[in-house]
Amino acid sequence: MSNNRGRGLQANALGTLDTVVMAVAGSAPAYSLAATTAVLVGAVGLAGPAALLYCAIPMLGIALAFSYLGRIDVNAGASYSWVGRTLHPFLGFLSGWALVISATIFMVAGSLPAGAMTLSLFDEKLADNTALATAVGAAWFLVMLFVVLGGARLTVRAQLLMSGVELAILAVFAVGALLHTHNARSFEWSWLGFGHFDGVSGFASGALIAAFYYWGWDVTSNLSEETRDSRRTTGLAGLIGVGIVFLLFEVFTIAVNVILTDRQIQDNDANVLGVLGEEIWPGWGGKLLIVAVMLSTIATLETTLIQVTRSLFAMGRDRTMPEALGRVHRTWNTPWVAIVVVGAVALVMFVTSNALGSVGDILSNAIAAIGLQIAVYYGLAGIAVVVAYRKMLLKSPANFLFGGLWPFLGALFMFWIFVESLGDLSNASIAIGIGGIAVGLIPMVWYWKQGSDYYRPAKLDATQVVETEYIPDGYTTAAATERSRLHEGLPTDF
């Protein structure tokens, strides 16, 4: 048994602004636009803005689900805990595992562009060298690994700097795009409709890729044990984060449609944003947007590391994975074993990824695979909130809409795009996406047989937690004292 068992993460390390910045950085606006625009255009053509719009609506439903669940269960594992305590522990474990696998795959999908972008600042030809891009990307990954190891406060300081510069550059170019006059085509409102999709399956493919754009805002929930007033802050920050990145995604995707030709997009599949910057501001524009993408990519590597290591920490603490993963460093208050393990696995994946082809090929397969895994754990969270709040949904219109109907429809949408898109995905994407989740059955069954308490959960019921949450100051009747005692004993508090 670890001598650190029971030692928690650093409480109250993050404030509201810190958490909002983490949510935006988690979705990585500049990186998502640069790495994924060509994939989105390849799937749906001019319908990219519509795919992002119609995925944002159910994504807000999932963000509402995370917000409502975060109010009643503060846990670094987030959906791993919520789904396990509402639907079934097996589904909870697979929900957490889907996040772990998608985040680990992203270590490669994110680090390769970071390396390529860094090299392109010096020489465009160097960026096409997959081996060199991998080496430089791995170096950036290791830097972020040590930052995350150094604690939540160091992590947030680095994030504020990187994301602040990134968002400032994007804001300047958003204005520049609006004022740009030499356009490849005129803006059309039909880009926001359904007319440009190639049928239902085409829409599903676009929505799956759009889900990857938004993915990452939920890092706020994985940081809940380290956030001040986390029952309110983490969910609110997630919602604000989704709203901010939605606006950025729409502005730049419409700008790509207006300003760039199809040939420019195809020829620069891993660097569409750099080409857009060169068109808006010849000479310096491309370089500046490459800097924004590089910072965005490095910043989202950091948030992804937080998500996967906090999830593994929660699993180790619950003994649904090796207990050592739940160990916390005495000085930095970070799950150091989980961080070291993730770093080692990712470095091995960097080496093996070179056998998969070019940066563009690797990105295309990884984005689709991650999209499948995102759909699984987001969808399960959307169902979990309805179960947790089922006794309260009819008590107010707000509860019914925001804690029930909208998250439920968001969950149905996630499951629908998962099933509908399978027919259009490559075998490699399906194997990575579904096979990665299936591997989780091995530790799940093993630790279930070992008798982990996680598999005998205290059911998550919003009425019980909410009633004990709001006891007026000075209200010290025996009943209130008993409710307070019950609340302290709930496994939602750390």
C-alpha cells in the first residue's frame, strides 16, 4: 500500500479566470483550426461552418451536463465517477478509459504539429520531415510534462502566458479577415444550412470532426479538486469556454471558405491557418499565425496531460488501475506516477507513429479515432446527469431544460454521430477508436475481480447532495447537524 494513500491534490489552487483560460486552452482554437480545417473541408466541403454550428448546440448540452454533475460530485475523474455512480461502474470505467485513450492518442496528434510549426518558423521544407517534426514535438511535450509535474499554479501561469498571446493574435487576424478584399469566393448564408452536406452520413462525418474541434473544455472538471468554489466554477468555465471557441471557430472557418481556394487548402493540409495568415497579411501574417498555432498546440498538450493524469489519478485512488497511479508528490501535490507513466507511453508512441506516414495522414486517422472516443464519454455524461437529477427535473423549467432535456438531446446526438459515421471512416480510424476503448475491458475486469470499492458505488442523487449543500449560517438544529454530517461523509468531497 502506498504511503501517500489519502494524500490529495492541491486544493484551491485555481480561480475563475484561471479555469476559463484552461477551458479555452483545452479546446485549442488555433491548433484545432490549423490541424483540422483541411480534414473538415475534405469531409463536408463548404459546409464546415454549418458542421461547427450544429455540433455546438449539443456540445453546450454536454457542457451543461458537466456543470450540473460537477455541483454534486467533485472528483478529478469527472465522467469516470459520475457515470459509474449513476449508470453502472462498468460504463463509468469505460467512460474514463475513453478519455485516457483519446488523450494519449492526442499526445502524438498534438505534438507532431507543434514540432512541424516550430520548424516552419525557420525553414518551410524542414516542416515536412516527419522524423524531425516528431523529435521537436517530443521535446515540447517533455517541457509541458515537467510544467504539469510542477503543480497546478505553475501550470496555470504557463497557460495564461501561452493562451493570452494566442488569443490576441487570433483576435487581430479575425478583424483582418473581415476587412480582407481579395477573396476566392463570396460569403453565402447557405454555408450555415444543411444544403452542402452529402446526405445524412456526410453530416455525421462533419459533426464527428467538429466534436474534435470542441473537445478539451472539460479539463475544468478534471481540475475540480484543485479549484476554488469548484461546484460552481468548473461548470461555468466549461460553458464560457465552449462559447468563446465557437465564435473563433466560426469566424475562421468562414474566412477559410471566403479567402482560400480548394487547392490552397489541399496543398497545406497541416497548416491551413498559416496560409490564411499569409493571405490576410503577406510577409508577416503566416509567421504570426504559425506562432499562434504553435502556442495553442503546446498549451493544449498541457491541458490534455492534466486530463489524462487526473483521470488516472482518480482510477489509481479507487484501485480500478494500479494503486501507484494515485500517489501524489509531497512537494508539488501532483500525481507524479501517473505523469511519468503517461510520458513514457507517449514517447514510445512518438517513435512508432513515424511508421504511419506523413503528418497529414497521422492527423486524419487520429482525429477521427479521437472523435469516436469523445462521443462515447460525452454521451454517457449526458445520460448520467438525467439519472442523477431525475427527482428534480420537474421542479422548475430551468432544471428540466438545462439539467435534463438539453443534455439528454446532446447525448443522443453524440451516440448518433458515433454510429452514423462508422460507415465513412477508414479501417485505421475505427481500429484505433473502438479498439482503444475495447482494450479497457482488460483492466476493468481484472480490478473488478480484485474487489475495488468503485464497483460498489454510493449512488449519485442530486436531491440528497443539494439538500445538504445549502444550510443557512447559524442553523444548528439536530436535523441540520445530521444533514451536515451526512454531507461530509459523501464520497463527493475531497
